[in-house]
Amino acid sequence: MKAIGKNIVVKIIEEEIETDSGLLLSQEDAKGLRYQKAEVIEPGSDVTVIKKKDTIYFDKRQSYTMIIKGEQVTITQERDVVVVL
């Protein structure tokens, strides 16, 4: 699998989200958050900063999900990545 241009193939990382007061958010509440944590599977040919295996946060409203070779992956673009960990 090879991503083209500024596209990035990522795998979503499911995580428990805890508030400052110690409450755990449910999966339903977490879906309301704008940004999603993911691991980069394959950066596109024109992506310069983000590398394979990086952990990122991206705007999930600007992405889409596909099934490639039986695996569910998400496609986003470099401009929609807000943090590289």
C-alpha cells in the first residue's frame, strides 16, 4: 500500500480519555471530540514532516475510513494533522 501526495494512511488508537477531575469519558462522549489519536501506517509521497510509525492527532472531521486488505484504516491529509508526538 502506498499513499499518494499529501495523504496519510493511519490506524486509529483507541484510548481512555480522563478529565482533569478524574472522570473517564465514555466512547460515545469521546466521539464528540474533534481530534483523534492514530499511528501512521504509510505517509504519502509528498509528506515531509510525518514519518511511518509516528503517533499523531488529526482532525477526524476531515478524514474517511476504508477497508484495505481486510484492515480498517483511516485516510487523512498532512494539513489536518495538528500534533506529532
